[in-house]
Amino acid sequence: MTFFGLPCRVKGVNESICHKRWGRNWTNMQTGLWKHHDSLNEALKAISVSTELIEEELKPHLDTVLTALLEKKKDAAVDIVRSGILPTLAQALQSRSSLSCQVALLVAEMAREVTVREQCIEAGLVKALVPHLNSKDQEMLLNTGRAIGRICFDNTHQQDQLVQSGVIPRLLSIMKEYPENDPLINVCLLALCNLADLDCAREALVEQDVADTLIFQLKRAPDAERRHVILEILGSLGESDALKLQFTESGVPEALSVMIRDLQGHSDPHDLCSIKIASNLIVSLLLGDESMQKCFGEGSGVVYQDILSWLQSSNTQLQLSGALAIANFARNDSNCVKMLDLGVVPHILTLLEQHVDEGDVSVQHAGLSALRNLAIPAANKVRMLEDGVSERIKTLLRTDMPPVQFKLLGTLRMMVDGQGMIVEGPKSHRLQTTVSVDLQYESEDLKPW
């Protein structure tokens, strides 16, 4: 076993060898370690026996305890809990004395240790910390946020209690008040990320302008790590229909589209990951009818125009998301007719032809779903047949993947339904498509993979 690169005394180590090799330094190091451990115990004992919160007396002992935590002394957090001083720490926080900021930092460092978090809750530290989120001291806010975040991490019950206590509006207020304080912004974003899956948190956020706040931080994100946290928050909250609409009205799809545009052509894995998350998020926002129509903008919307460019991208993820998005836009007749007028079909056919031999099956399924939906309006069927779309689709039947063949035949069937035509499948299989079919727009496969 080593300590800072040097062997330290453990069972089975010959101490004489250590003395021979390091001589007096070995003895001094052992003495220093024991002395430091003794000073921690003495500080804990002094705090535990104190009957009054006399700041001048407590501060040096708190300094000693905090130093042990910051230097990551083994079992320091466990020793603190065992000493019984947690109620004293809670009392110091409740008193709002000059020690509060130091105590909050101490609790934040102690809560790095998973095994002590439950005892922190039982001692009332979370309840004592929450009011300090209203502090005007940015250091106090930072220490408090870190302490609460670590104690309540992966604890659904405590997180629910936090939401009920009103932390959601406060977190957003802090982000608006101190938008350039990056450490504080990171703490608030991580807190929102941990709370975003809770229904009660989503309900609370409906009343807040969370979209504007997140977009502002997304635009100024200094690195991929922060981008991913913001995208994860948007993705979780976007599962709420109410927030889907709020996001669309606040320009979230446009902001994501601009971000994707700026990152295209980058080869960094983190940037490619951001493109994937953001494009998937746009597709998920399109699952809401009102959101979809706002993004479509009668075919002139910025998001729709960017999605058309995705179909022509060399990035397979963007191709997939583009095809899924077109399939979602094609959920009503008017959009289908408009997109046909705007010439979307040739882009989809070209994309399918790129993937027919050894391409991506997901892209093929998404593209065929888009074509199928576009072919549902009667007027579109006639135009697509006249434009030779069915002939180009038939050439794709050379694929040796049965699921794709089946999807191709289903698309052809939809296209010629009611037109009195016969479609030949592979190996002379035929489908009579003059029979009545269920003209339901496809909804499967339309969510991001």
C-alpha cells in the first residue's frame, strides 16, 4: 500500500526495511500522520462538547475538520458523523452566523462520501441548508448547492421534498441573477438535471421560463460537458406535452438547429455526440402536434429548412433524424401536400438509394416511413406515381434485407392504393393494392433511436 507514492505501514510490511530505506523521514511521516489524525479527533471532540455556538471558539476546530476533508483523509467523513457533531452543524446553519458558509462547505465536502448522506438527512442538514439558497452571497450559494446536490443525489424521496420546498424557482432565479458565474451555473444545471425526471418538477417548471434560461446557457456553453447537461435537461423535460409547447414557442428547436449547424463537419466525438442528442431532441419535440406545426411553419420554418439539409448530410445520425422528422411533419394531409410541392420526395429517394446495399437499416426504415406518410393523401398518390416515384422505389427491392423489403412493399402499397395497379415484389410475390387499407399515419419508428 502506498501513500502519496510512498509505502505506509500496513499489516505484513517489515518496518525495519522502511527505516533502512527512508530512515528518519519514515519516522517523521508516521508521526505526522498520527498527529494529523489526533488533531482531527481533538477538533471533533471540542465541537461535540460545545454547548453554545461561540464563533471564535468553533472556527479553528471547523478549519481543522475542513482541512481533513479537503485533503481527503481516509474515513474523515465517517469520523465526523460518528463524533455526533451533525446536529451542531445544522444548528450553525440555522443560526445564519458568519460560520454558515464554512459549515456549508464542510457539509458539501463530507457528502462526497455516499455512506454518510443518510445521516446528514436524519440530522436535518438538508432542511437547514435550503433557506440559504436565498442568500445573496455567491460563495454561500455555491457551497449550499453542492451540499444539497450531493446529499440528495439518487434519492427520489428527498428530491421530491426539495421540489415541494420550492427549490425549482430559486434555481432558475440564481441562474438569471448570476449567468456568468460558471461554477454556480454548473451546480444549478446539475441540480435541474437530477430533478428533471420528477413529474412534480416538470409541473413546477411549466410556470417558469426555463426554456429561455437554458437556451441562454446553451449558447454560451464553454464545453461539450455543459452542452450535454443542458441537452439532457431539455430531453427529460421535453417528455412533458406542456413543456414541449413551451420549448417550441421559446425557440428551443431553432437554438438546437443552430447548434447542430455550427458543429457540422466537426470530427470530435463530443461534438458528434452533441449533434446526436440535439437532433434526437428536435425529433421528439415534433411528436407534439402544435409543436410540429410551429416548426413546420408552412414549409418555410428555419427548423424545417435545416432538416431538409440533414437528408443531404454525410452524417448518418442527421440523415436518420431528418427522415424521422419528415415522417413526423407528414402527419396531416396539408403538410404532406405542401412538402410534395416543395420537392422533399427526391431528397428521400436519394437518401434511400445511398443505403440500399450496405447502408443503415434505421435510415431506410425512417425514410420509407416518411414516404408512406407522404403518399396517404389521394392527391399525392397521383403526383408521386406520375413523377415515377414507384419505379425508383422498385429498384430498391434489390436489398437482401427482408424487413426493408417488407417496408418497401408497404410503401408501394400505400402509394398505389385505389389506383388499380399491381405491385410486383421480390421472387414474383404480388400484392393486390386495390383492396381497402387502413389509412392511419405511421407513428411507429418515429421516435429517435
